Amino acid sequence: MVAHDECSFCKIAAGNDDAARVLYRDKDVTAFFPLNPATRGHTLVVPNRHVADLTDLTSAESRQLGEAVHRTARAIRAGLSPEGLNVIQSTGHAATQTVPHVHFHLVPRWSGDRMGLQWPEGPAEDGPAQDGTLAKIREMLPPAGQGVSDEDRRQHLSFIQAVITRMSHASASSKTWLLPIVTLTYGYAITAASLPVALLGCLAVLVFGILDANYLKQERAFRTLYDKVAQGQEVPAFSMNPTLASPAGEKVNYWPDGPDLRSWAIAPVYVPLLLTGVGIILWIHCR
């Protein structure tokens, strides 16, 4: 936690203000009553790290604060049963921010309470001016998927890499399991001249080959997703759906495609084993 020596909210978040009425504190967020609550149950929710401006919060801190505000609001609702609730956040002197540490006010409301909030009547701008303002703000919005922090992107990439590694291990395991099965079935088929056992061995090669090719297909799909995320392209944060990285309109299927079956990791391994089984079947048939 980064604190500011002269910030009263930092002292509360660090547990250095014994007079503060703290609702709860975790490693990221603190909720407490202000010195002069506006209404009964008025609560402040702040990040533990000293951040003066709302726009300087990281993506992770924004999520943590949002969850904390929601959790606190539910507790206020359940504990006090207010008729309403104001959630107020002020950034900058012109917006009445008095403590330079990001904070959210949760103000329970009852009819006739002493809290006064009044919006001015009428629009601040006419219709064409509003359209111009809308366009200016819209131009500043980052494309979807590009507002993700570097830390979140690295975490997202680590999740995807874990899946890629798991698919690779599953592929190696399928080959490891197949070899003793093929050795046993083909060996017994030759020794006992058993056509059904030879057919069973060929079937095992086909099943494991298709399974292994599907592992390869999934690995390639997640590698494409990895590249998209690494390049900062339009992928929702922490999404693990590889179809999002597929070309638009591409049909999604769960069977291995031709390139997967012809891959050096599939065809050179399973085709010779299958041909061996076919040769054994022909040999038994022609005896």
C-alpha cells in the first residue's frame, strides 16, 4: 500500500487512526464513517493506496472499489432499511472534493432527512451542443479491450498460457497411453492370429489420433487468442473463449480440421501405426 503522510484517509486505511469508525478493511479497500456523517450510516469507501484522482486508479483498483461499494451498499440496505441511497464520488476542487484521496460516499436517505441535493433545472447545453460534446468524449474512449492495464494483460496471458501448456501435456499423454495399447493389441493379434484384436488396435489408433488432433486444434486456437491479447487487440479482459480470436463469420466446430490431422505431430505418428495395423489385418486375412 502506498500512503501519503499528510492524508487523513491513508492513516485510517493503514489502521493508524484509533478514533476512526471503520466498517471493514482488507488489503485493497477500507470502508469507514466520515468525521461528520451527513445521515445515519453515511459511509466512505476508499482504496488503500493513495490516489488523488479517480482517473489514476488502475483497472484492478476500479474493480475492487466497485465491488466494495456494492458490498457496503447491500450491508447498509440490510442493516438500516433506508428509503433510498446516494452514491457520490467527487474528483477535483470544482466538484467539491476536499480530501485529495479517491473516495465514494454511500449516503442512506430518508424522506425529510437533512441531506440536500438539488439538480439545476433545464439542460446545460442545447441539442446541437450536446451532440458536439458527445462526439468529443466518444473520441477519447479507448477501443474495447485496449483499456486493460499492463498488469491485467500479463495475468490474462498467463491464464491462456496455462491452457496451452495443458493441451500440450494432454497431447503427449495420449501418445504415451497409445503405445502400450498398440504394442499389446498388435502383438497379441500376430501371436494368436486374432483379427478382432487387430481391429481393436486400429480403432484405438483412430480414437487417440482424433483426440490428439483435437488437443492440437485447441492449442492452436488458444495460441491465436494469446497473440491477440498480447497485441492489445479487441478481446474482453480475462476472456478464455478462443473463438473471439477467430475471423468473423468463421464456423465454430469441435472436430479436428485437415491441417490438424496433417500436422507433423499427428500424421507421422498415427498414420504409420494405423498402416501397421492394416498390414496385420491383411496378413491374418490372407493366412
